Amino acid sequence: MEMEPKGMNPEPSKLHQPGPQPEPAHDDASTKDDRPLLKSDSNRISSSESIEELEKKFAAYVRYDVYGTMGRGELPLAEKVLLGIALVTLLPIRVVLAMNILLLYYAICRICTLFSAPNRDEEEEQEDFAHMGGWRRTVIVRCGRFLSRAMLFVFGFYWIKETYRIVEQPQDKPFTQNEGKDQSGEPERPGAIISNHVSYLDILYHMSSSFPSFVAKRSVAKLPLVGLISKCLGCVYVQRESKSSDFKGVAGVVTERVKEAHQNRSAPMMMLFPEGTTTNGDFLLPFKTGAFLAGAPVLPVILRYPYQRFSPAWDSISGVRHVILLLCQFINYIEVKRLPVYYPSQEEKDDPKLYANNVRRLMAREGDLVMSDIGLAEKRVYHAALNGLF
């Protein structure tokens, strides 16, 4: 029987010493390549370094659950029995149910987009159905939110704990009477939702909560089933493995979409993970500035995944192994803390990096997260080292 989750993950090394200095930060629409993280092609790690030294350097990506590093640790007998039972019962049932939900939503999207031309941007190779109006858009959004929550339920997230945090205004950032209101006197709509990034499950939660648009690899648009769904979400596609000027164009698209969502309440909101990669959930990486270039208000959201046996965080474990072990977990937990809309000062609007850093500090403080200086480059090094050790 599943035990109650711990309030925090098994205690990591909170006194994290930053590892190697990261490469210059890129925005959300980064041009970094998409080499598999777990394939070793780096000489930046000394063969004499122990697993303990690696974990100290790359603490933001270290797993602390009972399955151990890369999900390949030695399991106690009781865990082996539970895993064996789940493999022949829960796993097949959940796979069948999840596929049915995916096929159902694809069919809904296909019907709603029949005889409807997508919104196109030939220059940036962007294509989406997110700007449709009327009953088509209503059906896509409502069904998408409901079925995303149903998918989380199938994955074992039977309850989602959501809290709404009221944050006091800092003394050095006075709140004026007109701040946070548009000319009509109504509160300004945020242009983007900003979230820490722990797992691919984050996307399902945000789809069920607000059904926003995401930044995705351009190859996602061509995937069976998921490609059409991503277009209905209004995803902004980026060719990360390209070294061309694509980044500048996609950053411009993201900025325009954030401005549009801020100014037009009927426009789809952007959902951005400014860290650029996933962590183990206890850390917050440096924020890239793409979400803040528009100078529009943002809505910070903090996600946590308490666990007892298997951590839903997608940090240093292969995708296939993670999905299998997640589906074999009898109960999974997610906690969500929503902060108030963050309205930037004029100084923050003029300096997106300052804006990003201030939002990051706020989220770290309110989410009890450790700020780390490492990023995706260090994650690749850590994964390559693990692949060489195991």
C-alpha cells in the first residue's frame, strides 16, 4: 500500500557548490543542439572523479529516490515485489487508457480543424490553430483541459494540491494605485505563465489548468497525433539543432505572442520554462530572458512532486525507463503554488535580465528552491559521465 509522501524529497545536498561555469545563457528559443543527453561524447569529466563528487557538482540533476542514479540502483526486495506486480497489472492498463485518451483528443482536434486553415507564418515556419474562434476553439480548449487532467489521473495523480500565495510587495518596489490595471480599470492580464521545469508532466498539468501555448522543437509538429495537438495548442516551434539566425526569429515570435496575450484576453497565453531544462525539483536554474523581453506581466507558478518511492522528476534518467517506472507507481503526487501576477517596474521593463532575475529570486524564495548556477551544458556533461560509469 502506498505510503504518504514526504513533504520534501529525501534530503539532497542543499549546500550546493556550483559546478563548472555555464556557457552564455540563451533564451527559451535556444539554438543548442539536440544530442541525446545520455550519450557520452565529452572529455570534460575526469575518470578519477567519484559518483559523490559528480553529485556534489551537479546537485540539481541528482536523483534521490529508491531507484537510485539513472533509475538503475539496487532495489530492496519489497520494492522489487511491488514493481513486479505493477508491471503486469498497472502498466498495461495505464498504457491502454492513455492511448485511448490521446486518440480521442486527436480525433476531436481533427474534427474541429476540418475545413479550417491554420494561422501561418511562412517566414518563421510557424503554423497553429490557436487563433480559431467560435465553437471550434471552445471545444478544443475545454476538451483539452478535461482530457489532460484525465491523463494525469491515469498516471496516478489522483489529487492535485493547489495553493494561492499572497506575496507582500517589496519595500524597494512601491505599488502605485494604477499599477496592475489597464485603462479600463481592470487588472492587467499576464502575457505569460512562468514555471519551474521538473518533468514532461509539467506540460500536462498546465494544459489541464490553463491550456497555454508552449515552445517546442519543430520536429514535434510532424509527429503523428501529437503534431496536430501541438498546433491546436498554438506551440511556437524552434529548430534547436540549427546554428542559423532562427533563434532571433523565434524569440521575436515568442515576444509578439506574449504581448498579444497581454493585450488581448481572447488570445492564447504563453507558457514558458525559462530554465530551459528540467531539474530534480529542489533547484532553480538561471532564467533565460525570452519570456521577459516583452515587458508584460507574468504569472509565476511553482511545481513540486513529493514522492516516497519513485521521483517523477525527469533529471538523470532515460525517457523510456522514466515512463515505465512512473506508470508502475501506484500513486503520484503534485503540489502547485500559484503566486500573484508579477507586474514589472519600468526599470525591469527596460532590462529583461533584471526582470528575469527578480522573478527567479521570488520563485526560489516562495518555493523553497535552491538557486543553482549550472545549466543545460552541465547537464549534458553529467549525463555523459553517468553513462560512462554505469
